[in-house]
Amino acid sequence: MTQRLHLVFGGELTDLDGTEFRDTSAIDVVGVFPDFASAQAAWKGAAQRTVDSAHTRYFIAHLHRLMDEERETSPTAELGI
């Protein structure tokens, strides 16, 4: 069975219509979750806690999509990161 990791993170954005963070050092990393359902629950909790801040948004990143098991190296590894 393939592991499907999800990262939940968020913070204050510079623009309501964009995805650029105002201060990247203040990004709130909620955590890494083993499935979408638990990531979505964490995302919902973080979003509800910050409902009064119109510029604060939370996101779910599908970490498993960054890894391609069919390739010898991932695109990230090829960048030397």
C-alpha cells in the first residue's frame, strides 16, 4: 500500500486572491498527516480558529505527489535539494 502524506500549513497572505505569504517566517505548519481525511480535519480546525482573520488561509499539500515511485530520483532530488 502506498503511503500518501499530506502537509497542512497556512498563514497571512498579502492578497485575498493570491497565495503569497506576507511573512514566510511566520507560516504555521500544522503538521504532516498519513491520509487526506486527517489532513482535512486538521485544515478545518486551523481555518476555523482563524476565521476572524480575512487574510489568513490554510492549505493541504499532497506530499505524495512530489514523489514519483517509478523514477530513480524525484524531481526534487534532481534539483539537488
